[in-house]
Amino acid sequence: MSKGSAGCVGKRWRTHPAAYGRPPLLIEGRQKNTFIKDVFLLDKIAKFFKFCYNTIMINNRLVYLAIVALILSIAVFVFSLFWQKYNYQPLSLSVKILHSFETSSLLASAVPQIQSAIEPEIKSQSASLFFAGDIMLDRSVWLYTQKFQDYNYPFALFKIPEKFDWRIANLEGPITNYKSVAQVSRMTFTFSSLLLPALKNNFDIVSLANNHTTNFGQKGLSQTRAYLTTSSIQYFGDPNNLVNFMSATTSVNGVSIGLLGYNQLSDYDFSKILSEVRSLKSAFALSSGRGEVSFVIIYPHWGTEYQTLKPNSQQVAEAHQLLDAGADLIIGSHPHVIEPIEEYQGKYIFYSLGNFIFDQYFSLETQQGLTLGVYLTKTEQGIATKFKLFPVQISQTSQVSIAGRKVRDQILKSLAKLSQVNTSTRKGIEMGEF
């Protein structure tokens, strides 16, 4: 060891001080008489081994084996004495022994690496959401429900394919104590409160931002909110686009989520909707003490009814502005048919999921819909997303069910063809997952 070694002249570390939790021990610079005694002991051991060698030359095999075993035992014993005497320590497979003064420069970085290796695994911060399209529970749907005397009738054949943290849909009408008039006034809806248990069994949150929630005026809207609250069904969105009712926020497993619903078919100031999006993002940023990243989902009621090939120009323009303002995902309703998916600036727009429960039996497209699994995982870069597509079909008696394999494949193939996405995502849509 050179004299120039900082603070370590004539000395060297035998063991890494942090690795064994004890101060370094010195083995050089011992007393001379200690060294002489060690040499004398080694001489005696050498003479003993010479005696053993001469002895094992005899032909008695049993004696030979016994002597070999004795020699090995003595060797292990002597080795252990020397091991303890000179303070050697057994090596750990996960720790390297570092020598000389160089350990001081590596010590700070080595200790955190060891600690991180033994820390318990952090639970993944993720959330799963299930989205469905338009739910209408009046008119022919209500007639069939009464006919079969089963208030779960519209949902009886449907089973959500996976367990989700939140299940969300568009409630296309009010829940009131008024009698149905839909057999006379075909476009005026009211849903019986007797259907609430079935609705609660299938959905946790509904959007009220649509053109039918006010079919029975402000009283009907107030009753709807009251019934939903009593049934522990949450809601967001307002049919008149009132900012106070437009959005709702929640946190699922450490992932903060904002939901915003607006009704394009009502008078509205779109700049206020953009402002609400920015406000949601700011609110999350301010309340995030540990760098929590928010994810804002827009659920607009918009577009042209029964238009399957492409969204209209107003949908596209507003979708892009919403994403530019900070929204992370858009899932549309109202057209009553499935509309294409668009990828924009790395984010996705599902222009319309179509019907979920309805009585529009006049076309194949209105009797098919799309339900969507949205999987969010918090990462160092933000929120990672994954989607699963679950096509549904609606019977001639208004019962919804997961589409069979053949129908599913037809729906997804058509959707992939019409969507404005890259090649990889297009293949994912056909497979039902991307």
C-alpha cells in the first residue's frame, strides 16, 4: 500500500465495514511474538502431516480410511482456528468485499442499493373502469319488464366480463314517480324506481348529461338525483351543462380520476367546458402532495344519430380541443350506433359506444353496442392505459348480452377498418385489446 493512500498509510481494510455492521479490523502491525508463535504452530502441524503420510503407506485399508478421515477433521479444525484468528468473514453472495481506501467513495452508493433490494415490493397503483353506452328503461323495455314481472329483466342475460373498480354508463332518461307516457309520446321517457336495484347491481356511476334527463322538467331531474343518491348510485354531468354538476372526481388505488359529462344537444358555452377540464387538472395538481397524476375522462352526449361510418365534424373539432386542454380520454354517447375510434396525440377518442339497453329494433346497428374496459396504471411517466373491447347485442325483447364469437368478430373487424389509428392499434382492435 503506498504512502499516498488518503488516511490509510500502512493499513488495509479486510472487510467492508458496511457489509457486516462492525468497524474495520487491522491484521498488519501485530506484535512480533504473536507472529513467531504462529510460525512455530505451523511447523508442528507440518511434522504431524508428515507422520500421517508415512502411516498411510500401510496396506490395512480400514486403518487407511480412518487416518484420512482424521486428517480431514484436523484440517477443518485448524482452518477454522486460523479463520477466526485473522478475522476473516464468510462472503455473502449479494455483497462484494471492497479493499483499501477506495471503499469510502463507494460506500454511499453501495448501501442504498442493498437497502432497496430488501425493501418490500410496492403494491401496483392501478384502477379499472367499465363503460357502457345508452340505457333507456321506458317504452317497450318497460312493457317487457312488466310482462315478465321481473325488474331485472333488461339486465338478466348480461354479465360484466370482469371485475371492475367502477362501472359507468349513460342513463338516457329520468327516474321519477310519474307514470310512463312513452306509448303516446314516444320520445318522452321516465324510468320506474322499481328498476333501481337492477341498475345498482350493474352500475356504480351514471351520466345525466343527455337530451332526455329533463323529459319531466326540473322536478323530474331533482327526483332522479334523489333516487340515485338513495340507491348509492353516483352521478355526474348535467343536461343543461351547469358547471356545478358537470364533473365528479374520485381516487381508486392511488389513481386520481376525473369524470366530466356534457350535452352537445343543449345550449352550451364550449369554452366553459374547456375551462372545467383545465380546472380539474389544476385541482388534481394542487391536491397532489406526492406527485399524484390525474386522469380526466370526458363522456359527451354528442354527434349525429345512426351515423356509423365516421363522426361529424363538430365531434372531431371538440374532441381535439378537449384533449389539447388536458383531457386524457373521450368516450361518447347518443348516436345509438358504434362509431370509429381515433388516436390523437397519443390519446384515444371512442366517438360512440352505441346502445346498451334500448328498444330500437329497426336496424342491426342499433341492436349492437360496444362496452369498454379501461385499465389505468400509475408509472413514473404518468398514467399508462390499456383497453379491452366487449361488444354486446340487444335482443328483439330488449335484453342485452355479451355478443357471441361470430358477432363479436364482425363488430371488431368493422370497427378496426373504420378507425383512425396506427397499424398496431388496428390489429389490437380486431383482437379486442390494445
